[in-house]
Amino acid sequence: MRLRIFPALLSIAFAACAADTRVAPGTAAVPDSARYGGTLVIGAGTDIGDIDPLTWNVQNALYMQEAVLFTPLIAYDSALTPVPRLARSWEVNADTTLLTFHLRDDVWWQDGVRTSAYDVKFTYDLLRNPKTGYIYSGLWTFYGEAEAADSFTFRIRLRPHAEFMDVWRTLAPVPEHVLRGVPPERLAGHPFGTRQPVGNGPFRFVSRRVGQEWVFEANPRWPRELGGRPYADRLVYRVVPEPATLLTELETGAVDLYPGMPPQFAPRVRASTRARLVDFPDLSYEHIIWNTRRPPFNDPRVRRAMTRAIDREGLVRAVRDGYARVATSTVSPELWMHDPAAGAGMGYDTAAARRLLAEAGFADRDGDGVLEAADGRPLRFTLKVPHGNQERRDLAEIVQSELRKVGVAMELREVEFNTLIAQISNPRDRDFDAVIVGWKPEFKLDDSDLYACSKRDQPLTWSGYCDPEADRLMDSVQVVADRAAALPLWKRYQALIARDQPVTLLYFSNRLVGVSRRVQDVHLDARGDWVGIDRWWITPGMR
């Protein structure tokens, strides 16, 4: 039986981008042969510390794996229909317990070795090994034993579950011949991911300067059926920590893409003759993570008070210039399972925040304006944000001011991004009280890596939240494929998170991307900032 897939379960409203579609004059008539050449430059505020598909920990690393350096088995087209990448075709048996992939035989690692099903099996075994610390391990709960039946046939057992193809978009196989013999616990930080990756994607690795840039070149052996050699000769990922400097580089042509641009720059880019703005709804959200392992955030009343003390509508206006929607659950309004009633009782209300703090035993016992516990300890904590991220610093400063109004003393501390991720992800020592970070879930939404009791010792369970009922619901929604049956479970789950507030959800951002007008055929949506980058081309005469 051929593949049975349920694209409706992946539904997301890919509204037309609010983008300036003007292009350089005459580009519509440029023949394919004239589109080759030049260097594309992506500007970003932070470096990618590890590009290994098994040990990455930042979103741009995933984009780079999917679109640049590696080849996942499948991809999504703009309608979220699975399309071939490394897998030429696939089928599932009648009861959805055996999935078989037939791989291409013309995808090569950049050192000249052919990519095979043995690489897929090797990668799958590593991601299942807890010592690897694979960030998306929770997505593979329903998969079992696998085999490479031959060089280009990969079979895997699975339990029937919703959206079973989605996970194959997120996994890019790694080369067995390069990493065989490396202990799983030593993959993180290994030169393969940090200094000398060997990829099999449309671009090949050339060099890296830590904290400055990654450089890639077009892969001339990239299969014609997948698009063939990229149009650009080279691709540079340039680190520019200062947002204003990055904007200037976009306007002057030093960079071609500014993903995640702050909204205050939008009017300037819209008016630019050198760049254009792409604006689209994203699944990403900003949130404050409370370390529930530590007091006072081990008390849900305190966490609820924090949320009620923050004017999130005001944050959207002040920090995003309206390019966002207040988040009331981890489920984006773009997804079918979103419950608009979730978090209805968690709106801005400073009086309610004070009552909750009083119920938790806090009062201003010495008249200094800061609440104290019964033992005299002040209600004081440190909120960490990534250094150089102006949006999150702005958020933190507003939160600091608003919490001060209800008697909470908050210290703001900026920490270098990769150091901060290490601090909040280390299961042995979660070195933080609270932190503002963003999160972008996959289309197959599964919060278990973030909130499941069984994963409290895994890297992504930052908050330490644990509730058996939430666990049951997170498990249930993954196996119920029928929307009508799954929706009540999703609603109950969202209600539990709203009740317990392990995080304060701030907003779902619209993604703003500045694009140089010299670059053509850039069509972006919630699949990622670099979708189709191998088919982007630079206007002749502007290279």
C-alpha cells in the first residue's frame, strides 16, 4: 500500500506574506543559465556553535541542516505536503506499523562517499541513545526497531500515531564513515559539528571562523531532480551581533538576508530602495521560563502572579510595534488545535497579582516596597536574557518595571547566548531563576520534551514542570489522529498549562525578514528563513 498521510492534521494558515514584491527591473526575463553566480550573505546576531544534526541547539542550525548542508529524508512544500529529498519514495503498510523508505542513489557526502541507508540507520541509533542528548528525542517515541535492508532501503517499525511523517523532515542523516567510533556522549562539541562538518546537501562546507562566519560553496553534484547545483556560487553566514549594524549592512548590500529583524526597523526597510521586507505569521513564541525547581517559582501561585502582573498587550505594542499576537497557550493560533479560551483567566490584573502573592505568604514586612516571605527573605530573583538580543532586553526591562509595581525585585542579567543555553540546559545544574528565550515548535506539536515528568533530566525541560495529568494528555494527543476526538484533549492540556504557568507566554511573533532587492525568488513562510535557498539567485550585474 502506498503512503497514507493526513495533511489536514498539519494545517497551518500560510497567509500571503505581507511582503514588498518589487524586484530588480528585467529579472523576470532572465534565463536559467544566467542565474548562476555570486555570493549570498546571511546576517545573524549569534553564531551557530554546533551544526551536527544530532547535537544542535539553536534554530539557525536546524535551518542550515535542512536547507544548506545536509539532506533530510523528506521536506514540506508550501502546502505542507511531504515531498522527496534523500528518500525517492516511501510506503507504509495497511496498519501503519511498518514504514519503508527507498533512498536516492545519487546523493554524495562531500568527501566522495555515497549516502546510504546505513547512514540513516546509524543516525537513528544515535538519536535513540540517551547519551547523545538529541534535542528532539521526544518526537521519536512511537518509533521502534529499524534496519537498512540494503544500501538504499530503510525500514522502521512504528506504532500508529498522528502526523507520523513529520519527524522525518527534522532529521538529517550523518555520515557513518566519519562518526563511527565516536562515543555518543562526545558528539556534542566534536569537530564534525563545530569545525569540519561533512555534509551531503546543496552546499558544501568550506570554512568557519568562530564567532564570525560559516562559509559554504555550491555542490556541483547536487541531484538535478532536487534542483541541481544551487544558483549561488557561495553562501556565507555572517555573525553581526549589533542589530543596528546588521541593518546598515542590509541597506548597503553587505548582507542579503536579515532574518528575525526587530520591528522598529520595519519602516526603514519598507522605505529602502536596496532592501524589501517579508512579514509572515510564525509558530515561534517568546516566553519567560520559571525554574520551578527553585523557590519561589516552585509555587504555582507565584508563577500565576508573575503572569498577571505583566501587560502582554502592552508588550506587543511597545516591543513588537504590533507585529505579534499575545500568546495564551503553547499552541499557535495558526494551528487547528489552538484553544482561544486557554488562559482566559490570566489577563493583566495587578490587584489579582498582589492577592496571589499574599496567598503565597508574601507581604511588605519592612515597608521598603519589596515583598518578603514569612522568614524575611525578599521576593527577589534574577532574569537572564541573551546578550546582544535587544528585543529580549527590552522585554526584560518592561517586565522588571511592571513586577516592581507589585513588590517584586527583579535583577536583569545578560549572558552570552551559547553560555546561557548551556546554563539552562544542563540537567545537573539549571543555573537560573528565570530566563527569556524564544521557542519554535515543529508542525507536529509535541510539548513533552519541554514539560513531561519523565524528561525532567533531559536538556529541554528547562522549567522542571511536572504534572501527571499533563503527561497523560501530551501522550494522548500524539496517538489520536481524528481531529474531533483530539481537540478536547488539546483543550484540556492548554487549560492545565494556563493554570500552572510553568512559563509566562508573552506573544507569537510575526517573522520579519529583510531581503536585498538584488536577490530573487525568495519565498518565505513558517517552514523557515532559508526555504529554497538553493534556488535563490542574484540579479546579473549586481553580483
